Amino acid sequence: MGIGTSIFLIAVGAILTFAMDATVGGVDLDVVGWILMAAGALGLVMTTLVWGRRREVVTTTEPVEYRRVEERRDVAPPL
């Protein structure tokens, strides 16, 4: 589940919980909204943890060796 999906679930859950005052036969929309918001929050936390681990910095202790390369154009190549 990505960040966008998690935010979508939180938004739909908030709409069902706080904005709607409708009843569906045998289904409490407030409870469904709270469940969707909880699932979205859990998905957001899990996505953040996965992406946080993916961006770890890798360092090396070996020294880096640089070489300088010069190219001269004023000398003709050997024949």
C-alpha cells in the first residue's frame, strides 16, 4: 500500500465517520469509517518504515584514488 492509497483510505474513512448521517441496513457507517481510517494510518506508517529503510546511506572506509589524465592536441600522433 502506498502513501496515496493510505491517504485516500483516511479521507474516505473521515467522510464516512464525520460527514455522513446515513444508515445502511445492518451496517454502522461510523464503525466502517473508523476501520478505514485505522487501516490508512497503519498503511501510512508501514509505507514510511519501508521507504525509510530503503534510503539508508552506505559509506566506505577505503580511500578514493583519483588519476589525472591529460590530452595534448598540439602534438601529432606517431606514424
